[in-house]
Amino acid sequence: MAYDRKQEGGHKVAQANRPDAGALGAAEYIDATVSKVPSLRPALLTALDLVERIAQTKAHKAFAECSTDERELLLREFQRDGDADSFQMISDFTYEAYYGHPDVLASLEATTGWKGLGPMKGGPMKPFDPSLLARVKALPPRWRKV
């Protein structure tokens, strides 16, 4: 699934400098995530089987053999007619894999200035000015010794 696509001459193309989710290993990420929570695996496998059945019925070939445009249409049909919870789970994990990938974060930072890891890494701070505490230090104690 390529979530970062734009229209160009009627065709959808991946954004410059950003690989699609498949190239970043989103499927492997989903598999690894679901393997840590075994109760999610049946929903994933059922969803994959349904997508494959939709591909065989509509495109008359395996999902993996379909073009990008065909895959998108098939996934839209799965989203509309399939199991909404399974679709949402796969979609959420795909977004997590994609927008958590270092290559995508670097590309976003280069094109928008947004630092995806900023909240985790923080940024440079100005040195603290201790003179700002002078008024508080001059106050009498607000406690009593017991």
C-alpha cells in the first residue's frame, strides 16, 4: 500500500524521495507486530484471504500480480465491503511502519522542516539564567520546622 501518492496526469505516483510502504518492509513490520500479539493473527490472515479472493474475482489474477492501480481499487473494495476492523488494523500498522521509517522521516524533514523524532530527541535549549530565581530566593520560608 502506498499511502503517500499524488495525482499527476491522471496517474498516481509516489512522492519524490519517498519510497512506497512495500519498499520499506511494511508487510514484514505488520507480520512481526502481529506475531507479538497472536490474537490478531486470525484477523490478519482472514483479511489477506479476502483480499486474495477479491483479486481473483475482480482481476482474475493473484493480488501480487495486479498493477498498482488495480491493487488500489481492490483494497478500496476490501475497505468498503470487507471486515472494517481488519482493514483498519492493517491500515494503522501500515501507517505506523511507513511514517516511523527513518527514510520517510528524513524526507519529511527535508521537504517540510518537520522533525518527526523531535519529541523523543528534544532540541537545543538556552542555558538557564539562575538570576531568574533571585526573587524567590529572597522570600521568607513558607514552611515551618517540626
